[in-house]
Amino acid sequence: MVASLLYHAEEPVAFWLYVSLIEDCEIRDIYLPGLPGLYKHTQIIEILIQENLPEIFYHFRAHQIKVEMYASDWLFGLFASVIPLEKMKTFFNLFFKFKWVFFYKMVLSILKKLEHDILAESELWDILNSIK
């Protein structure tokens, strides 16, 4: 996350952008003992998936896949491990403008784009488990 900010802005600007992420966007809460911010955001993501992508929600529930298992890295780094460094500028522009609403929409967009593959993978495992 910091590397992305430094890549796209001079050091003083990158510093103040990071301070804004920590304070204004409450990124600090994700890293506090007990990870209260991580818990809060994963709960919101789970509710949004249930409401907007019910097939994925029930698939994940049936296979005991928790949001923390796939979204923690996204939350800890604001997608910095997924989005190419050169394109993080666009992400940050939108994140600073729309805050967490943009983040949640991006999570839903990623899952929606992968929905067919996620559900197809389930069918394959069901077939393999029935052979045993």
C-alpha cells in the first residue's frame, strides 16, 4: 500500500495520503489488537455477498469458506497485492473519493466476475467426492 503511494506521489504527499488512510479511512482499525476493523469489514462483505450474490454466499457457507480466508489480504493491503502497481493510482483515486463503498463494490465485482468459476469448481469437487 505504501509502496503504491510512493510510486504515484512524492514522499511528502504519499506520507499525508497514508495518514489519511490511517485516520480518515480508519485503516488503523484493521491492524489493532483483536483486528476489530478486519472483523467489521468482513461482516459487511459477508452481508453484501448474501444480498447480492446469494449463490456464492451459500456455496461458501456449504464449504465453510469464510470471508477472512480470501478477503483479509485485500483488506490489509487495499488490493495492492492484486492490482498492478501502475494501476493503483486509479484505485486510490476512487477509494479516496468513495471510501469503503468503492472497496465493497470492488469485492462484489471480483466475486461476480469469478462466480461461474467458483461455482463450477464446486461441481467438480462434488463429483470427485461422490467417487470416493
